[in-house]
Amino acid sequence: MMQQPPPGWDPAKCQGGGTPTFTGADVITELGNNHAQPLFISMHDADAGNQNWDHTFVLPYRVTFRNWVVVVIAHVHVKRQTDGSYHQFPGNAYIPGYANWGCPTPQFVLTDAPQFNPAVHTYNRAVRNAHWASDTNADVALFSGRTRYPRPT
């Protein structure tokens, strides 16, 4: 079995030359200490065949720490219950540009996620890679550009 490399900053994705001198865990601690609001919220369905959850809210946060701007992507999963209600629970969080690392989504993120409502959180599922977003422009800007990767302030 091949061993995965240790977590670390990907110099090809970090902008401005160099890489941060802190870890992903440091960024999550900073996010918890200075709880920013998510940049926007998006939601997509789980992959076909996934039995663990039905939908995922994606909440990106911008964290400024030690002269770097870093984005944390946190997931909150949604599972339909047998009584028709929906249960939301933490997924994982990761940092674009910080390879081979992730952590459980911090509990406070659950309060930032909206309560799932199938009448509101809907989109054209016939369109490949479509999803719901609270701010489509911000969603496209973050995920289509390099602004999701670490950069100096």
C-alpha cells in the first residue's frame, strides 16, 4: 500500500511566491477564534449511490492569518429521514492549496448553514455540474479563478 505524503502547501497553487509557515489546523483554529461569515453558500446533491447523505451545503470562508489570505471550504451534509424531515450534520473541511489534509467541519459551521428546504434549495438537475447557490456570481468567481488559493495580503 502506497503511503500518502504528509500535508503541506502546494507551491504551484500558492500565489505571490513562497508558502505560508502555518498549518491547516492553525487556519481552522483562527477561523474558530474569529468566526467570519461564509462568502456564500452553495448546495449540490450527493453522488448517485451514496447512502450516507442526500445533499451537501458548501460554505467557503476567507481567513486572513499571518499575512496570508486562505480559503476554507466546509461541508454540511443533509440526510432525509424516514419521517420526511431532514437531518444536517458536519462533513469535512479542507483548504484549497493545502494538500493531503482535511478535518471534520467545525460545529459552528452548522449554525451558518441554512435549514435544508427542498422547495428553496433546488436547481435543474438535468444540467451537468449544476447546483444551488446563494450568490451565483461569488460562487463562479471563487471556484473558476485562483482566488480560492492562498495568497499574501
